[in-house]
Amino acid sequence: MTFPIPNYTLIKVRGHFVDLAKAARGEASYGLTGPVQFIPTPIVAINQGSQQIIEMKPFVVFPNAQNGYFEVLLPSTDDPDVVPQEWNYHVIEPTGRSYYIVVPYDTPQIVVPEDPDYLTQVIDLVDVVPDPDADAGTIQLLHGRPGRDITSVYIDDADNHLRGTYSDGVVWDAGVVDGVQTVNGRPGVVTLSKSDVGLSAVANTSDANKPVSTATQAALDGKANATHTHAASGITSGTLNIARIPTGTSSTTVAIGNHTHTGMVSSPDVTTIDVLTQAAYDAITTKDPATLYVVVG
């Protein structure tokens, strides 16, 4: 845009719009998306000397998605024939907040050699807005020196101010925050998972469906069922309840009561019944005539 104005210049307006919740989580991109609009007010300027009407159009800039940096060049003049001389701009932020700023023709130059805008007429938007705190704890408008990255975000317990540190070591102060502003070290709107509170291994399982531990299962695997049977060859020791011995007078039963025994039983005066294996029976060198030996297996 070429202006028919002799004393005309462009003033750089810059800043950072950042999402502090993203920055606090260490996300690589924490810039606030959406346009920043600078609408001239009024939208026309009048050059009384040349009787010309100068139409002004809105200036729109989009913050960098990674770090939220933005800059825009806005025209200004001190020509006495131009009305208005100090041009006002209606600023509309990505958050929807709006306000008015003045862009003076004699805006000072940056005199810090380390600043990339050294010797450029620059306005840091955060220095001229009515309230730089766009949204405490979440969205912040910060100083606009380019090339800065946020390396930390924290609430200072000493005065409850929300502060952060740029990559060049400069600390910024977003002012006092009210109420709960951080959860588990994160500012803004925070969604916590079970891992954030040290419960990463917890599952919402009903009691009926809860598994047993590996150690418990190994112990259970070594136990017999409540109802089970054994083969005769599996009984190799212990005392057998006489009620469980098959009775009768055949070769596979035991006669009990007032009965005259023949064959293997050489005496009617049996006082002991010993259930044992063939190997155990063969190992007895002297058989007890008062003992009935029942060989199993």
C-alpha cells in the first residue's frame, strides 16, 4: 500500500500468544492458533492538504503454531494534514478479546543489540494492552522478542504469580492467578489419567473377574481337587480305615467278625490289619501271627 503522505512509516507490532497448558506439558507446539486482527479506526484517513481520502483495510496475522510468535507492520504518520494523526487500531485476539491501541509515529527503536529487531521501531503488544492477562493460567499474551521459546511454566508460591522462563533466560510474569490453576503440575484445563496419579496398573475389574497372581496360581496348581480318587497303587503309607476295606470270604476280600480263617490266616486271633505293598510285605522277615497283612497293588 502506497500512501500519498510525506511523513509516513511502518511500526512493527509483535508478541507471543501461547497456550500455557501445552507449554507446561512440554508439547513441542504451544502457539495459540487463530488470527490476530488489527482494524484501523477509523477505516479512512483524510489528507487535508491534498484533499485525498486514504482507505485503510484490516491487518490480519496468524501466530506461529510452534511458539505463538507474531508480528505485523502497521502504518503511522505525524503529517499535520492527516486526520487522525495518531492512528488507532481495534485489536481482536484469537481468544475473542478485543481492545484499542495507539500506534505513534515516533515509536522508539529497539536499542538492545541482542534483539533481532535492533534499531527497529517496535511495539510489544503486551506493553500497550489494557490487560495482558488474556486468560489466567491458560492463554497468555507475552513479550514478542523473536526466537524465544518457553522453557518452563510455574506458579510462584511467594506471590501466587504465574511465571515462565524464555530460552534466553528472561523470566516473564503473567500476574496473580486465582483458585486452582494447576493439577499435577499442569496449568489450565487438565485431563488426568490413572498414570498421572500413580495408578497405571489399576484396572476397573469386577471382583468376579479379578485374576489371581502368578504365585497364587502356581500354589493352586499343586493342590488336589476337593473331590478326587486314588488308585490302589497310589496308597503306599498310612492307616486305612477298616470301614473302607472290602469284606467277605473271597480271595479279594477280608473276613471280619466271628469267622474261622483258613489259608493265609493261620490264627483266629488276628488283632491287627496292616495294608501294605508287596515290596513292603516281602521286606518283613518275621511275620506277626496276630497281624493280617493286606497286600495292595
